[in-house]
Amino acid sequence: MTVHSAAATPRPRRRPISQPAPSERGDKRERIIEAAIKVFAERGFYHARVSEVAAEAGVAGGTIYNYFRNKDDLLISLFEDRMEAILADFRAELAGLDSAADRLRRFVELHLAMVARDPQLAEVLTVELRQSSKFMREYKARKFGEYLGLLEGLVVEGVERGEFRADIDPRILKRALFGAIDEVSLFWVGARRARNPQPYALEDAAEQIWRLYAGGLIRPQESTP
Amino acid sequence: MTVHSAAATPRPRRRPISQPAPSERGDKRERIIEAAIKVFAERGFYHARVSEVAAEAGVAGGTIYNYFRNKDDLLISLFEDRMEAILADFRAELAGLDSAADRLRRFVELHLAMVARDPQLAEVLTVELRQSSKFMREYKARKFGEYLGLLEGLVVEGVERGEFRADIDPRILKRALFGAIDEVSLFWVGARRARNPQPYALEDAAEQIWRLYAGGLIRPQESTP
Amino acid sequence: MTVHSAAATPRPRRRPISQPAPSERGDKRERIIEAAIKVFAERGFYHARVSEVAAEAGVAGGTIYNYFRNKDDLLISLFEDRMEAILADFRAELAGLDSAADRLRRFVELHLAMVARDPQLAEVLTVELRQSSKFMREYKARKFGEYLGLLEGLVVEGVERGEFRADIDPRILKRALFGAIDEVSLFWVGARRARNPQPYALEDAAEQIWRLYAGGLIRPQESTP
Amino acid sequence: MTVHSAAATPRPRRRPISQPAPSERGDKRERIIEAAIKVFAERGFYHARVSEVAAEAGVAGGTIYNYFRNKDDLLISLFEDRMEAILADFRAELAGLDSAADRLRRFVELHLAMVARDPQLAEVLTVELRQSSKFMREYKARKFGEYLGLLEGLVVEGVERGEFRADIDPRILKRALFGAIDEVSLFWVGARRARNPQPYALEDAAEQIWRLYAGGLIRPQESTP
DNA sequence: CATGAATGAGCATTCATTCAT
DNA sequence: AATGAATGAATGCTCATTCAT
């Protein structure tokens, strides 16, 4: 998978030509976003100071404002930037699969793999994001809606192809499944941060969630003769 | 159901001497908690000012500090207070049911009914709660763990009684189910606040979620002859 | 004259009853205004820091914001407060005089006496006031217009009573006279601040200005016998 | 009159690029000063950003610092530059006149004509100039003193030649007259910026001011037999 | 000379919390 | 217990100025 490397794809920006300054990987905008993910994840959006992000990125405080309108905008930009990469990655990964069931299972795996790979990003994307009032109340949707839309598409397709039951509203299903994945991720991430032992492996969790959603809880009373 | 009235169980306390103001049921602490739920839900924990809570509760700003150590403590106390009531209510409701399946379905219904009845409380409990650093990082667990424990108990019981499949880890299941309910609730609450049309009825959502978790997504290929 | 004492008339505000705290003369709002006049005059509105005003007033920085919306509002409030007092004082002083000429001469004297008495106030009123964009562009008028209106009234009256020439537009005259007085004041104040020797006594300046405006520059060539 | 064209006297200098871009007359320094006058007049010295001046001048922000030490220096340089031109123009215009009275009247006319011709310059010269602390407190004088000196010279000359009354101190007179002209100008300029209707024509104002200063306010009670 | 990205000192303002009454 | 004026630490953001290219 290439989620992260995709996310890191630098929007090409004038790189110093003569002296490459090899210490600075990626352009400044990218470095600030990376720093913001780290700091927001560690301290929480509201407790993070812009100056901390700057220090983490190795730039001066004012430099942040050359790239982002304000602290809120930094969070939103970070979100869009990363979600875009994640979406592209997911789409590419899912394109090669044949059945709706395979694609849905893969979606779950991809999400949890992403969380395992970049827990801080996961934390910011799911927890901290809810704290920027502007974001939550005026913006929210877009890319996140796209993400859920992807999920909904998989479900609808499954129903249309007769793979999935038709008596479950896809709009509710997509939220239920997303909520399930998200909560399982969040707890794992929280335990990790609290330096508690891993409560479960995320790969196993993916398997479990899929099993649950695919087959349901109720034990089939097979062949009651 | 009596969640709310239970929550409002007044720790008896006296009215400001002269005129008992019989209209105002509940003591000052309760009034402050009610105000906090309203203000936190409307403005978000970080954007809510203590003085707003005080104004909403009809007390002076300083009075809050006679009942709560600080703003964080107000949020946590609010949480404990309400969760206690909710838990008691849930336990009472579930006690009369026979099968694990019935109890689990009822749990889903109860949660969503609670959301429908007091959306602001639901919002605070699920969204704003994540924003108090002290809470999230040092406290969190307790009552919330109890709530999830209740859920886990239902599942374990179901497995033990042979009602549920044994190949799904209850610790993951409880999170998955809670996440599903929570997300479905959250979206509904969000739409409500944004004054968007209700995306779905919460009663229907409960039915759908249960159907999903009970039977799974995959359409049984019965008897392909 | 009582300009200053009038200006200091405290808008009655709850004074601590039991322990009079004799060190604090005047209420807090008044103390802040006095401090602001001093600091704005000495450092200029833009270079003055709110914390300096607070320190000068002997209050904490935040206290200023219990009385004034922001720095601009402090300047504007200061202006209104003092202008009101000055206007009341001027009106009272002029009421007792019979001819328009006497009143106009007295007006000049009063203005310059006010400058002599409270140079810092004069400086703020004439120089610093122009620096608050909101003030200059949206507010300005009112009390200042009243002041000029007082002047215009005197002139119009003089014309109507046949004391003054009718061929000079009162609206231009009032500006010309005000500008003359203001500039003469300003230079005197500036010299004072720069610790230069007084270029002239303000009482003499009043006499000179009146002589100039009353009789004009041109030496009457009548009756060269 | 040639005030403005004199001020604009281009110090010929070439345009950056390869092709001289013959359309842009005036060198960069001049263009920056013109931009500064416009921006300072419109936004006020303190609210004007150096980058705005740069944008208006069509140069990069840093370029300004190749021509001026800092923002204050830009204001001061602007002032000196324009005042020099104005003074030269005034001197030339006054040279041809015979009587002190004619010269003084002409001075008033010239000042107001200058205001009418370049209101933004007038605004900067009279309002914004007072806002640069360094200017006001350490520099001020020089060219402005020269301007007032010119005025004083006219008065002294008038007295010496017996045209003007000898009982008015020229140092006060020069300030009074300048203040009168300045205030009349300022109000006109202010109305213009506020897009209010012109309160009076500046030509008429010149006539009025001169009439006032020449003959005085008091109506001569000639020959009441 | 020109550029404009980077810098970082500077400051108004907010608001949780205290405490004298 | 209740009050609410006073406090002052905390911080996002601006913008004049610098300097490597």
C-alpha cells in the first residue's frame, strides 16, 4: 500500500536549486502538515500551540501563516490533504477486486491498515477534527462525505448485484460500519498513546469486523432437522 | 423510560431562603449541570464559556465553583451524573428480558431512544467529552467502561448461552456495536443541529442496526439446488 | 472655571461602602480614563500599550475590558466623556455674556485655558484622536460637531445682531477659527512636551487670536491726515 | 501652477527587465512615493501595510527597503520630497507679486489649490504625518518649518512695510493662519473621502479666509454720524 | 538592484478562576 | 452560600524587516 507515500507527494514547490539543503525533506507546507499531525495528535488541537507546530516543523511561528490562514485552516487543510491521498489509495486498491464482498472487506482492512501505519494521523482525523468549530459546523462534509460515499457505493453495488441483503438502508449501513471501524481504531490508538498493551492486533480486528458484518451475530441454527 | 428523570434525581438542597420558588425543581447543582449540557452541546466544550453556563443556569459565575472544581470537572461530573442514571435505567429495562438477543436489541433501542429524547446530552456525551484533555487522557474510563461492560456482558452471555457465534471477540464486538450506534446517533444529532431534515428516524435506525448485527450483510444463498 | 472638575464628575458607581479604601480616588472607570489620557498623550495612541494604561491606572490589564470594549473604544469613550464636560463648562461660561463678540473672545480664551490646564487632554483630543480609524471614519462627528456647532452659533448670532460682517460664511469661519486655535494650542503643547521653552503664553495667544479675528490684518489706512 | 509636475520630476532610471518599458515614467523611488501617498491617504499610516504600498507601486516588498530605511523613513522622505516641490512652487509664484497683502492672499490660494489638486497628498501631509512618532517627536520641523517660515516672512514683511498691523505677533499669526487653512482643507478632504457632497468650493474658501484675515470679523461702524 | 519567503518580536484580547464582601 | 469585579497568564496572529538567491 501507498497511502502515506501518496499523502506525502509534495505539491511541487520551488526547491532551492543550488544548495539542496538536504536536511529539508519535502517542502515547507508538507513539513508543517506533518508537524501539525504530530502535535495535534499528541496534545490535542486546542492544547496545541501554533508555536509548537512551528518548532516541530523547524520553522518560525509566522511561517505557518504563509501557508495557512489560521490554526483552523491548518487543521482543515491537513484533513483535505490526507483524505485526498487516502481516497486515491483506497480507490486504486479496490479497483482490482471483483466481488462487492471482497471490496467491502478490503475497505475495512485498508482503513485499519492506515490506522496501524499512521496512528497519529488517524487520531487527528477522527478525534481532533471534531474540535474545530468552523470545521464541524460549516465544512465537515466534502472529503469525509466522499469517504463515506465510497463506502455507500460498495454497499449499494453489493445489493444491486444480489450479494447483500436488500433490507438494510445503505445510508445507515455506511454509518454503522464506519462507526464500528472508527471506534475500534480509536480505542486501539488510545491504548497505544496511553502506553497500555495493545488490546488487539488491528489485522485481527479487521477480520473480526468483517466476519461480524458479513455473517451477523446470530449463530445459524443450521439444519434443524 | 425514565433516564432523564432519573438523572434529575435531586440531591435535596435548599432554595435561596425567602421565596422557595417552587417552579424550579432541582437544586443549584442540577441546574448548573442542565445548563452545561445545553451550552456545551450548542457551543462545544472549548467554545463554551463558564459565564455562559452560569447565565443559563441563572447563577453568578463564581457560584459554579462552589459545586465544581473547574470547567473540566463540570464536564466530568456531568458525565458521571448522567451516565449513572442511564446505566441504572438500562439495567432495569434489560432485567426483564429473557434472551441475550432480546437484550442486545433492546440495548440498541434504548441507546437510540435516549438520543432521541435528549439529543443535547447525547452530543455532549459523545462529542464534547472527547475534548477535555484531562478526561480523555486520565479519566475517561470508569462509567463509560461500565457502559461498554454492560454491552460486553450481554454479548458474552449470548455466546455462553449458545445464542451468538463464538468466533467473534466480545471486546471487539462491543466496540464495533457501540461505534455503530454512536455514529448513527451522531449523524442524526448533527443533522438536527444543522436544522437539516432528519435523515432517518432513530427507531428505524435501531431496527436496521439490530438486523445488521443479528443477521449480517451477506444474503444467505439458501438452497441453491 | 471648572472644566476639569466637571470632567471628573464620577458617573456614580457603587463605591465600597464599609471600607472606603481612601487611596482610590474616583471610580475605576475614571481612573482608567485618566491613565489613558496620560499614556496616550505621552506615547501616542498607537505606541501606547493597553498594559501601560492599566499599570498607570493601577489595575490589571483585563480590568480595562470590564469598562471598555477595546482600545479604540477607550479612546472614543475618553473623548466623549471629556468633551461632554468641556461643552457643559463652555456653555455655562458663555451664558453670562452679552455681546456676540464677548462670547467669541471668551470662547477662544476658554479653549486655550483648557489647553493650559490640561495639556495632555488637549493633545489626546486633537492629535491622538485622529489615529483611531474607527473613530475618524465612522464616529468623529457628534460631540466634536457639537463643539464646532457652538462656535458656529456664536458667529451666526453675531451676524444676525449686526455685530459681525455678513459676507463671511459661518461654516468656513468656524473651521478657520477652530483651526487657528487648535494649531496654536498644538504647537504650544508640542514645545512643552519637547521640553522646549514656552514659545508664548497661551493667555497672550488668546488675546492675539481674538485681535486678529476681530479686526483683521490690514492696518486701517483711514484718516491719514 | 506646477506643484505636482515639479514634485513628479522624474529622476530618470531604467526599468528592470530587458526592454525598458517606456510606458512607466518615473523611477522606482518616485513610484513608491506616489503609491505611499495613495495608500497612506486611504488607509492611514498605521493601518497601511508596507506590502500594500509595494503592491500599489508594482514592486516587491523588499524593494522598498532599497530606497527607504523603514516605514517611518518612507513617510518622512515623502514629506520632504513633496514639501520641497511645493515650497519651490510657492516661492516662484509669490516672487512676481508686489504687495505683502497680495502675496499673503496668494499663499492662501496656493495652499488650497494644492489641496484641490492633490487631496491625497494634502491628507498625508496634514493628518498622517502626525502619526509617525519619530517624525513628530524628533524630526517634524525642517521643511514644515520652512513652510511656516515662508508664511512668517510674508507677515513680517507686511508689518515692516506698514501694510499689516504691528500689534500681532507674527509667530502666532503664522500658526493661526496655517491652522485655519489646514482645518478648512482637512474638512474638505474628509468630506471628499466620505463621499459626502463638497461642503464648499476651495476657491471660495480661499477668498473667505483671506477676507477674514485681511479685514477681521468686526463690522466697521464707519461714520455713524 | 529586485525579489518575496522567512522571520519573530510585539500585543490586544480572552476567560477560567479567585476572593473580598 | 452567593456574588461578580478583578485578575493576569496564555496565545493566535500581524507585519515590518531581513537576506539568500
